[in-house]
Amino acid sequence: MSKSEVLFRAVIVGGSIGLIASWFGFDPARALALGILSGFFAGLTKVIADKKKKK
């Protein structure tokens, strides 16, 4: 998988989890934003770990 695919999937999954958190009383906009942000950083961490693994 390419770097952009990993980041895209991570952002989508993070946003989805954030919206699920809104079911439990969190503000939906804030939960979505935090989910997208955390998904982005999770994807970035995966890309960096894969890059180091190849070396």
C-alpha cells in the first residue's frame, strides 16, 4: 500500500470512530475532528514504522 492510501484509510477510520464517540454524549463536530486528527497521526506512525522496517 502506498503512503497516501494508508493515511486516507487511517483518517477515514479515525473519523468514523470519532463519530461513534458522539453516541456516548461527545459533541459530534469535536469528536469527528479529534478522530480525524488521531487517525492521521496513527497513519503517519504506520508509514514511518514501515519505512524504518525496510531499512
